[in-house]
Amino acid sequence: MTDTYFVAVDWGTSGFRLWVIGRDGTVLDSTTAPLGMSRLKRNDFDRVLEESLDKLGIAQDVPAIICGMAGAAQGWCEAPYLCAPTRLDALGEGAVSVRGATRNVHILPGVKQMAPANVMRGEETQIAGLLHAEPSFAGTVCLPGTHTKWVQVKDGAIQHFETCMTGEQFAFFSQTSVLSHSMILDGWSDNAFRSAVRLATQDPVAVPRRLFSIRADMLVRDQDSATARATLSGLLIGQELMSVVHYWRDQSVTLIGAPPLCEIYLMALDVLGVGGRSLDVETTTLAGLAAAFHIQTGTVHA
Amino acid sequence: MTDTYFVAVDWGTSGFRLWVIGRDGTVLDSTTAPLGMSRLKRNDFDRVLEESLDKLGIAQDVPAIICGMAGAAQGWCEAPYLCAPTRLDALGEGAVSVRGATRNVHILPGVKQMAPANVMRGEETQIAGLLHAEPSFAGTVCLPGTHTKWVQVKDGAIQHFETCMTGEQFAFFSQTSVLSHSMILDGWSDNAFRSAVRLATQDPVAVPRRLFSIRADMLVRDQDSATARATLSGLLIGQELMSVVHYWRDQSVTLIGAPPLCEIYLMALDVLGVGGRSLDVETTTLAGLAAAFHIQTGTVHA
């Protein structure tokens, strides 16, 4: 059996995911738990990590490297932001050693941008993973999620980035707002989605008045749930795309995120005649954590 | 003491407000309760109305006229929509008599629009009240609220209208979304509001990427809660204004709504050099209910 080398952790707002990495770079084991920053106090992090590793039989001399919200001011131990533009190989150098932790634990910094103000924690590590696999990559990376990031990468560095709250807005409109009454049944319509993306990108200013129409279309025209859901998604993503038009115009987009969400973004970009590809988010995160670990420890990349 | 003539009720989604009207048109008494359509089953409406009137000592031979969501399909008794364009004096003729009610109860219809699809229930009665006071009124009426309505009125009729979900969105962003962490303290800044309205109206397409900046501005620049709240409001209202630009460009706007909300909308319109005035929503609603009651009963206006 391969020796255990280190533990990599993506510790976010709502949960964390942990991988045990061998000396040859393979994943020996992994686990996940719904114990994100928002549910933990500062003193809880060490216990949660040790209990998880204890169950997997990992000795206390195995070091851990962590990315994500565990490094926020209200997380385990604040890892100050790097300031964009910033090279991604600086992540390992910027790693903060957690004092008082049971084992050797380092947390990677996030990235901030002063003007316009913006922050990320976690996405920078995924981009580091992309650059590890493709060191000369230059172009736009989109990381769709609760808070979708659009990032311009060049010369091994994050040049600038934008955040749109599209995922959080979709959840609100579809689950809580008055529109939720029109989406009680699930379902999805590619045609309705494409049509809404077209509407929103041709006339983004109209989106605010088109949202309530989703409800009205059900009341006066019996529009079905699948059409309503896909229309909402298309309007919001279309509006987002126009807001970050300088990130995708005349270039292909590299997506890193949950596969179903990447599919939807690729479809929206396709409506606009823009090409794209989607990368596996787990592979990318792991590669970023491993690259940062090797820089932080001064060892050679696996 | 003046004889009791009829009871007027504005029965909405979250609550209802009831006024007892005398033969000379004066308000003899009033009450309010948090018992809106969303908290009631069909069989509850009669009981809630009778219990309220019993407490006020109103005899069962006094008729009632109701506007709002009590007339929705999921309300007390469906009052089918009038279809815009529609004259407002048709509200009384369209009133539906509630079968099986303890007293003589009529519910006013809402108004629907087929293309683009839209619906209102309650606002049409307020506009009827405005037209009762100013029969030759023509122009734009804005009724700000959870779902703000923009209505074009001409020839005593609703010509067309739009709905923006700005109020519901503001509540979500300020109370639930990640932005809420930047608005834990209350407060308001007129300067920040005006500045955000200016930004959003000059570049409405940028609003989706500017929203998260409210959070980032707090994290990287210590922006205060008052600035954050007012900026959010200004971005959302500015975005709404650009979405309905054809309703206010080159004309003054008549606002009907809660006074603090009307103030904010007047300030936003002022940033754009647009004049406006605000009318008392209670007076307007009552005037609309009274006008409809007189038409429904074939009596002369008080």
C-alpha cells in the first residue's frame, strides 16, 4: 500500500470534503460532512478534522492543507487574502500555519480585488489546479455556483474577477418568492431555457420586469412548471452573462463546477455562439491543493 | 351618530384592513389583522370577517365590499380578472357576490394583461380611488411594494402595466442572502442611495455584478451598514426604473404606497430629473372601494 503523504481539505461555508493523498499522488481515501464554517465555532474545526481522520485511521503526523472558508475571519484561522493580480503559485507561500492544531495544518489564502471590490475563497485553488495541468493557460475561467465567479487568468496569475449571485438568486426565486408557486413540480425545458437566455441577452434591461411574468404566465396562460423553472434560470443566467460580457466575448470559456450546472452554462454560452469546456471540479481542486502543498513544504510536485 | 352604510375591506396576502363607512362617507371605525389569504382556508374568511365586525358591533344587514387577494383562485371566492385595457368603473360591475356568506359580501375583480402576461389584485382599486378624486387623470401611476406595479392610466382606464419584484428582492438580499452579513446594523444613507441609483441607471446591465460588491466592500474596505443597505436599495430600484423607462420618461409619476417607500422612489426619480407626487394609500384605497360599492349597488356616489 502507498504511504500516506498528506490530507487535502476543501472546507466551505456549508460543508467540507477531505481526501487522503499518497506519496504517488493517488487518492487513498476520502470523506465528506455537512460541517461547514457556518455551523462551526473556531474551537470546533480541530475536533471535526481529527474525528474525520481518526475514522479513516490517519496518524497525527500526517499534515493537512486546507482551502476555502476555513480561512475566513470567522473561520478556523484567518489566512489573509492575496491581492489580485496575483500569481497562483503564491497560494502555497501564503499558507497560514494553524497554531494549536493537533497536527501540522496549513490554510491557503483567498484572493481579494480592491477595485471593484471582490473576494474569493476556494475558487483560487481550483484555478491553481487548472494551471498545474495547463501551465500556459490564458483566458477566462467561470466557476458557477451559489456565487458564480468569472476570472481572467494570464501569465500564471488571476488578473481580475467578478462575482454574480445567480445561484443564490435562483434558489430564492424558485423556492421562496411568489414565483415558487409556479414551480411546485420540478422539470426543465431546454427550449424554454434557450429562449429565455436569448431574451435576456438581447434585452437585459427588461429582465426585472420579465421575472414576475413567469408567475403571470402560469395564472393567465397555464404555463407549466418545467417552462417556469427553465425560464427563470435562463433569465438570470442571461442577465449575468451580459453583466460580464467582457469575460466571454470573442473567447472560449473554461468552466469548473458541478457538472449539471456547467452543462447549463455551456448551453447558455452556446445560445450566444460562444464555445466552452467543462473541467471536473474534484480533480481541479485536488490538483490545486497538491500544488500548493508542494510549494508550501518546499517539495517537488508529484 | 351617522348611520352605518357599508364595510370596506382591503384583504391581501398577509393581512387585511377593514373600515366601517357611514352614510355621509366618513370612516366610523376601522380594524386590521394579520389574517391574510396565505394564512386562511376558504372556510375561514367568513368567520374572520364576522368576528371582526362583531367586535365593532356592526349588524349583519350591513353589506361589505372587498378588494385584494380574497378574490384570487386560492382566496375566499374567485372574482375573475378584468382584462386590460379596462375602465376602472367596471370594477363595481365585475364584483362577485359571495354565496353562503353570513352577510351581503361582494369581492372586486383584479386586472390581468395577456401580453406581456401580468396580473394585479388590489392596486386597481387604489387607481379607481385616484380616478374618483381626479376623473380626468392621465399618466403613470407607480404603486411600490413587495411587487411594485407601474400602470399607464388614460381615459378612465388601465391601459397597460408592468410588475417588478423589487420589494421581495430587497427583503431577500438584505435579510437572507450573503449580503445580509453586511447589513446587521440598520441605517440608511441618502448619498449612498442616490449614488447607487445613478450607477444603476447609467449602466443597468452592470447591476448583477455590482450586488456582491456590497459584501466585498465591507470585507476589504470596512463599508458601513447604512451605506450597504442604501446601496442595495439604490441598485435594485435603479435597475427597476430602467426596466420600465417607458413609464416615466418625459412625465411625472403619481405614487400610491407606504409613505417611507414613496419617499425613496421619489428620491430615485429625482436623481433622474423626474418629478412626482405621492398620494395617501389609505385614502385612495377607501375611495376606490366606495366608488365600486356605489356602482355595484347602483347608488349615487357620496
